[in-house]
Amino acid sequence: QVQLVESGGGLVQPGGSLRLSCAASGSIFRFLSMGWYRQAPGKQRELVATIPSRGSPDYADPVKGRFTISRDNAKNTVYLQMNSLQPADTAVYYCHADGGRLTYWGQGTQVTVSS
């Protein structure tokens, strides 16, 4: 059973930064890709960024140039560095692991951008 545990969410002012972490129980190298999704109140869950086991990361247009996804295989952890945060970034952020036949989700961490 794979467990993904997110941390690092919180309240931040517009223009501020946060770094989210996703710690996996076991090696993340076995997954085809890892990613971050978010869901705002009343909206569908949407992709934020993904990073494959090999290759370059990919970002949703609203976060390009502001967010950076990275992974540390030795620590089985994926990160999302979020800069220049805006109120529209307010959402619950979920970590995702694509294992091919099976996919896994974390429990989510709340990010609130407000003055």
C-alpha cells in the first residue's frame, strides 16, 4: 500500500511563496510520474505540474514561470515550490503518483492566498 503525505500548506499573502512536500512510503522511482493537482471550492480538480521518472517536468499554463516541481529520489519526496502566489492559487493541493495500472493520491494540504 502506497501512502503519500503532503505538507507545507498554509496561509500566505499575495506575492508570497510556499513550498509543498510530498513524502512517499517507498521508492518514487518506480512511478511513471509524480505530480501535483489542486481543487478550489466549487471547481474540479486540475493538474498543476508533473514530473516523470525520466524527462522534463510539465506545468499548467496558469502556474508556468511561478511554480517549480522537483523530486528527490533518495528521500522519496516530491516538492512544489510556489512563488508569486495569487488569490486564484487558493485550493487544496494533492500529491499524485502514477503507477501505470494504479494511481495514488495524498490527503491534500490547504493553500490559502489572502491579504
